[in-house]
Amino acid sequence: MPYSTAFPEALGTGIIINTSKPVGSELRAGLGRLIDTYESSLSRFRDDSILADMARAKRGGNFRFPEYCQGLFDLYDCLYLATGGALDPAVGADLARLGYGRDMTFRLSADAVDHLGRIKGRSTWGDDVERDGVILRTRGPVQLDFGALGKGYLVDLLADVLNRTDDAEGVGDYLIDAGGDMRIQAPGAVSIAMEDPDDLTRAVGVIRMTTGSLGASAPSRRKWTVPRGGDEEEGLMALHHILNAVDGMPVRRVKATWVVVVGQEDRSGNQGQELGDPRDNRLAKLYPTALADGLSTALFLVGPNGLAERFPFACAGLDDSRHAVVSKGFPGAFFVG
């Protein structure tokens, strides 16, 4: 796949699409428009986004999102239930109070201790946001963050555009990489390094995939420190962006996760095991990268067994003691030693 199309500013991490045939100017422009409209709807870092309007709405309101957000909201419904509310897009308010808001202060807000998490009364996706298709209704200001699935979902939307392109003018095989969340349709196995969460210059293992989606999560690239108790003399407290929405605090017991979802039928005819609710399986096939992205975050919050009863995936992870776990069917391995 020698041809590369880059969108370096997309989602704050950049998106690179490698293809076996060139991406024409018209197709590239269409991909760029999709990225822009996606961010203008779903980025909490843009003042002109729908999410920014929701956060400013003191009396709430009705907020219509693009029709393509239906699957994103469905996936959040599923993962909110599967994690007992620990994965919740309303965690955006907690991230802002911890310093990871639109202004990127990386400082605790004065009211953080008394308001973090569902247990302190913060709004939740299940109780304070009503859905009617792609319309979200609120009764007051709600700060949503769709980052747990957002990159992966955009990758799937981009893949849909590439797959709909007429065969005579298509791009052939492709690999879409959005900061580590990937969707692959390749002529042969692609080797992907598993980044060491403690040393970003090293790898702890390698994944080899021909077809499917990969989601990877770690706090390594979005972490900061704040004075403990608001006083630097008391020392510094390490924070990162992967929060348990129940208490609003960063998760400590997991260092990194990797999740693979096959999604649509692969070239061997294997669609993966059908599990649980038919809707969950349908979403896994339509949005495999979004599901892989979301599950890689969910595994910081709950164990894999309950998730495996609902969703078809394979995974690997490192805990806080750097003990490695690899599930059956995971197409990769950790290095020994």
C-alpha cells in the first residue's frame, strides 16, 4: 500500500490513510469534509461544536447531530450498560475539572473534589441525556466527551467512504490509522508494534493483521501532574485522561490494552462468533473500529469476561505491575524478557 493520504490536524492526533491505489483529489476532498463536519459536531475542544452548545445551555435543550451519529450513540448505550456506567460520555465534566478541558489548563478546578464522578452528582448519560435517534435532549448543561469511541468511529466512517467508491476507480486495499486506532484491509499481514506504556520509544510486542480493526488505549500520551490538595508543598498527583465515570478519577490498575475486532466478513469467510444481543453483534460488524476503541477503554474499567459475553473481540493488556494477559485468538504476542 504505497500511497499515503494524510490529515495531520484531524482529531488532535492526525489520520493517515495508506492505500494500494492513489486517492483522487475529489475523494480526498470528500474525506476532508467528513472529518471537518465530524469535529464540528463532536469535538469538545471546539467552541463552535454541538458539544460546546450543550455545555453552555443552562436550561438544556434539544440538540440534533448528523444522522451518521446514530451508531455512535448506540455503541455508547451498549458500553454504558456493559460497564455499569463506568464508561460514560458525561465524563467530559470530570475531565474539565481535572484540567483537561477546552482551555487545556491541566490544573484542578476549585470545585473538583466536591463534584467529580457520578457519586458526587455529576450528570450521566443514562439519567440526564434523553435520546430520540440522533437528537439528544438535556435539562441543563451537560459536558459530553466521545473520545472513548470517537476516533474509532470516524475511522469506520472513512472506511465506509473508501468501500463505497466504485471498483473501477477505487483505492484497493487500505490501512487507516488514527493515532493507533486502525482499520485494515491488506493483501498480506501488517505488523503493528505494541507501544510500551512506560517508554514510548520501545515496543512490548507485535500484532500481525490482514483484515480487521485494532483499538489501543494507554494513558501515556495524555497525562499531567497537579499539586496534591492544591498545595505544591504536599507533592504532586499524577493524572491522566482514562477515568472511571463513577468516581471521576483516573484508573490505576491497568497500564495498556489492545483490542481486535474482525467486523465485516473477512476474506476467509469468518465473521467471528455471534454473542449476546443481536444489536451488539450488528454494531460490531458495522463499526468494528469504534467497538475496538471503546472496548480498549472499557477494559480499564471492568474485566474482560463480562464484555466477552456480549461482544466478539480478542484482547491483550498490561496491568499496573506489567503483568501481561493475552486472550484466545489475539493476533499478536508480547516479547519475552
